[in-house]
Amino acid sequence: MAYPPPPTTPFGTQFAPIMTTASFKGGAWTETEVVPVAPIPFHPATHVFHYGSACFEGLKAHRGLDGSVRIFRLDRHVERFRGSTEVLMLPDPGVERLTDMVIRAVQANAAHVPVAPGSLYLRPTMIGTEPNIGAAGSPSKEAMLFVLCSPVGDYFAGGLRPLKIAVETEQPRTTPMFGRVKAAANYALALAITQQRKRELGVDQVLFAPHGDVAETGASNFMLIDDDRVVTKALDDSFLHGVTRDSLLTMARDLGYRVEERHVGLDEVISWAERGGEAALSGTAAVLAPVGTLAYKDREIRFGQGDIGKNTLRLRQALVDLHVGAVEDTHGWIRVV
């Protein structure tokens, strides 16, 4: 059987035809529906439009080498999504309901899962739907949950290549208390400065390091890598607790690297680059993307030779091999549907 090739359209702009939906009304969830993807009409007073009551998740289903469809770390993403709903005071969908909705969405769109390096990007989303513009100080009593599927290729244009990233030392990526929550507004604060740096410096992303404390880029965690170690910021509430980050750190330990989760200062990042170390961005969309150049003040600092580091490539390939079933899933991370 022939399976779809990886899309060449920009990441997240192509959609599979079916989604799953459920609504919370009168204190209870409706039954899940499997419906065609289509516009959703809402009253202009809907809570989400005025008070930002929206959160989402991002995970992937991969086409296995044997043709199977394999969802990566579904349980961990369900857990993180429920954490986001709790912070935003949206109704808890429960593990069973959300897991079922994701699986049913993937099954309905199984024919649209491309072969590697493509995948089916999955976007569970919840929004507050109560029509009430006087509810700035109270959560929405109604909500809608849906799972949208998007066949995708590489996140960064041009495929696997060394990225150029700028450094921002004044502004945080997002509101610190919401850093770990995948709220819709979480990404808004970084937009203007990211677009400005792209125009001015021709960079792919911005690394946020307020007061020299290296955190993350607009949508990815940041890692330093060499022949012996993987170093990344210790978890706190100021930045996203990436599932890919956690997966790569676990796999790095399996491969014999020493993993250090701790404070990472900008001075260390610069010295790491100058001595030939590697850097990379990790995320569901990015997988593990190599950083070739750091644009800081009036300098351009190269990691190694400015190309794809061998350790970055090794870790990335280990993860990709697990996605497609080229190696055994020793951690129980894959859900075949």
C-alpha cells in the first residue's frame, strides 16, 4: 500500500478531513462526535474571545516502517493538557475521554499519516464557550474540546539544517507564571520581538535569556550537547516542560551521556560554542533541530563549524528510529492504533 509523502506545505497549514469534538454544558460532557473539519460558529460574546480561555496540546502520530500508525507519548501529553485546563479553570476532560478522542481522530485520519520524515500533528484544543462578556473574574461555565489533525513535514523551512538564532536578554518569552501552560496567549508575547529579529538579522528563532538566564526559544526547549553531556535548564514554572525534551534526556542517559538539568547562563552558552560544543532545539514540531549560529549583540557565534553536530544528529536519529519502529520501544512510549 502506498502512503502519503511528507507534505511540502508550511507546517500546520494542511488539515486532515475529520476531527473529534465534545462539549461541556450544564456541568457535564456530551458524547464525543466524529465530524468533518469545518468552521465553528460562536456568539461574539463567547468567553474565549474576550478572556483568553483556551489551551491546547501538540503531539504526533508517525507512520511505522511496517505501515502501522504510532502515537508518541499520548499519556504524557494527556497529562500535560489536563494540567493546562486546571490552570485556566476549564473543565477537566479526564484521561479516558481525551485519550479516546485523540485515538479516534487518528484512526479516522489514518490514511493521511505520511511516511517519515512526515507525521500527523495532533492538536487537542479546549476553549471556553460561555457567551458572557461580564466574566473577566470568573471561568467559563461552558467549553468545547476538539482534536484537529494536520499532516506535516519539517517544522523549519529547508528541512534539517543548522539554525541561526538571536538572543534576547531583556524580555521573557511569556508571562513567567504561565510558562509551563500551553495556553493560547502563551505565545503572544514572543511574536513581535521574534518577527523583528527575523527581519533585522535573518534568524530562524529567538533564544530568550532574560538577565542572562537561558530559558527557551519561541516554541522549543534549548539544549547544549557534546560528546559526554547534555545540559539544559532545570524545570520550573517559567518555561514549557517539553515532552520531547523529557524523551531526549531519557534517551541520552540510555546512550551513556551525562544529563545535567540546572541553571544555564548565557556566558556558558557562548563558551560552550567557542570550545566546539553543540546546541539544539527540541520540541514536538522541531524534533531535535541543530543550532549553527548564535546572533548576540553585534557578534555571530558559531557552534562547532556552524553545521549539524554529530551528537545532535545521533540523538535525533535515536528518537526518529523510535517514532517509526526501527528500534524497540523499551519505555512504553508508543501507542499503535
